[in-house]
Amino acid sequence: MILCRVIGNAISTVKHPVFEQYAVMVCQPVDPQGEPMGRSFLSVDSVQAGVGDLVLCAREGNTARQILAKPPMAEVPHHSVILAIVDEVELRGQATLSGPGE
Amino acid sequence: MQLAKVIGTCVCEQKYPTLEGVRLLVIQPHDHSGQPDGPPVIAADPLQAGPGDTVEWVTGREAAMGLPNPFAPVDVGIVAIVDHYWGDERYLG
């Protein structure tokens, strides 16, 4: 799982039908201090996260499929999903990050 | 899943039978600010995207799942044509 900050979203009209019920967010991986780390990527939102939220993302197809595949669509082309909204990150007894953006 | 810009097309005469009828596009992955992220790759396209379009793409087993034949030997696939995207680095604090 990757700690990320949601910094935007992507809107599409022409898409695979399974994407119709979910928002796709732009996620920037961050380290436990909140510093950006690497390039941003897209993630399907399963927990109603908003822009500015600190979230946990899984970038792996089977995890995404377990959460998002619903009958009759068992095979879905999702590869990345937002799993949780982070309230706080604590490192060596000290809170380093809180949920909402500045 | 990631953003990419379609920069070209790829045509193959000889191919594995289940790849028949699958459009192949050359895409350049990029991040929310338009910065290229890695080298261009060839992606299967079931959505009729064209050069100049911004698309959303997936890698791995899921790439074939967007195609009419989900068992086609494909590891990069386009899943959406993006109309608009944005990312604001001010949210990083």
C-alpha cells in the first residue's frame, strides 16, 4: 500500500463501462513527512476521498479486482484503487502527518 | 493506472490470432503536470482513441480485460479517453 495525497482528478466520457460508477483521482505518492516522492498516478476511488485527502492506495490488479468487481462484471480493468482515508501518521511516537491538506 | 498521450499508431501484419482486430497505439506516459514518465509504450486500444488524445491506461493482467477477448496476450491497455484532468501541487502542503 502506498501513502498518497489526492491532488486532482481525471474526467472521461469514453471509457470502459465499469468506470462509470467511480471517480478517478490523481494521487501523488508522499513519504511519512508529506514530501512528494516519485510521479503521480491515477487511482479509482472506493471510499469517497476528496482532493487534499491523505489516502492509502494499492497499485495491484488483484486487490483492485477484489474491491471493485461486482457480478456480472467479474473481470474489470482496474489496476489501482484508493483503499482508505488516512487520519494520522505517527512516526517514533510523533505525529508527522494529518489527513486534510493545508 | 496512469495518464498518457497518444503519439502514434502501430500496425502489425503477422500477429498472434487473438490479437486480430486489436488496435495498437504508441503512448507516452506522463504525470499530472505533463512531465513524461518513462519511455513510450505500445498499448491495445478498444476505445478508438487517436493521436493527440490523452488516455488512461493500465498494465498487467487487467490490460486485456478491457478488450472484447479478455484472454488476448496484451499487457498494456487503454481503459478511458480523458476529457480533462488536473492536479494541484499546493495540496501537498
